[in-house]
Amino acid sequence: MRDIKPLLNWAKQHGDANIHDRILMKVMPQLLKNDLKLTSQNIEASKHIEVAQELYDLIVEKTQDLIGKRYV
């Protein structure tokens, strides 16, 4: 399991005001498949959001595509 909260915080710092919604839309099928119901409000309120490694890798990929920078 990996925590996506640091990644989402990074995205918020480098992306637009709706970046969380844009990321969620890109990975929605996988979120539903993993029975995860995330919203921008959940992201803001959570200290940690643990997901499987496969889902983490997908979210990193889509986030980097949207931001146009590599997440280190």
C-alpha cells in the first residue's frame, strides 16, 4: 500500500485549482474497481490515503501527464 496524499499535495502546488478533480476523472474506472470513493473534499480532509501499488503508479502517471512535470 502507498500513500497518495503527498502526490496530491504536490499536484495542488503545481496544478490548477481543479487539479484534484481532473486527476480523479482520469483514474475513476480504477477507483471504482478498487471500491474507492474519493472526492476533492475527501482529499483535503484526509491525512493519508492508502492505495494499492498498481493504483498508485497509475495516479502518478496521470498526475504527471496533467501537470507536465515529473513527481520526485
